[in-house]
Amino acid sequence: MLTVDDLHKKAMDLAEAGFLAHKKGQLEQAKIWFQKALELEKQAANLLSQNQNAEPTRTILYRSAAALAYHSEQYDLADELIMKGISDYSPPEIKQELKELAKKVTFQRHLNQIESQFESEPIYLKGILRYADSTNNSQLGIVKLVEPDTHQKHNILVPITLMKLIVKPYYEENVIITAFSNGKEIYFGAINSEV
């Protein structure tokens, strides 16, 4: 029987092959490598019991497995692994990393859902996030992006569930928002800091 260390080492070798394939633009092959790595990392994590003596190794393995699930586009499984990874004994810094990964999973799931609703290509808006409103009791809130050069304002509809994730870290920041339009309104897809 393979040990936790054996499984983890094999998983990391496969993950490295996945990242290399991704870098070369071989996205489907990368996904296959990530899935294989994920299976081994899950096995390693599941061998450790949820107690203080298994930490920080247990939480680190679940974080790694959840990241591999994210990279192989298995978002439900990523969420499940994140939840398993967080325990009363998880080190705070790794617990925070798991929470950050959960945000990435939520964003990616949202982006996939939005992309499937619109036939148009995404639009990329650059500017400063100046305004947010989520008080109208609907499923969608509004953020306002102001382009610094032209002062043009864009009202972007954002699911209420994502408002805090967007507004708190990006308010008054220069950002690039990936969005989609139905010809009348602009819908949020993703957000990144402008560097």
C-alpha cells in the first residue's frame, strides 16, 4: 500500500506535467494530468484523520486536491474538498488559502454560467470601481466602473452573491472587468486588478 508521502509525490509529478502541458497550450492534456493528480492527492488526504496530530499535512493535502479539482474544472468537487480541508485544527493561514480558493471556484462557476447565456464574445472594461449598490432586493446588484481617461461610466450587473467578493477587495482600484452584453445591459463575468 502506498503511503501518504508516496501518493503526494506521484500527484505532484502529475500536476507538474499538467502545468507544463497547460503552458504549451495543450489544455485538454493538461486537464487529464490534473485529474490523475487529483485522484492521488485525494487518496493521500483521505488517509489522514481529522485531528490535531495530522495537521498541517491534512489541510495542505486537501488544499492541493481542491486546487487540482479547480484546474481540472471539477468545481463541485473543489468545493467539497475545500469544506473537508477546513477543520477546527486547520492552521489559520492555510484555512485562509482554502477560502481564497473557494472564491476562485465561485468566480469560475459564475463565469461559465454567464458565458453559456450569451452568444457574444466577452468585453473587457478598464477603469476604477467607484460605486456599488445591492439594496434593491433582487438577484442582481450594480457596480459602476469609470474609465479614467474618458470618464465614461459603465453600469455592470453583478449577482448579489458575488457583490462582497468584488466590492471589498476592488473598490476604488484600477481593474479590468470581463463582461457580457445582451445589447441593453452589461453582465459581470470576472474581475482582475490592472497592473
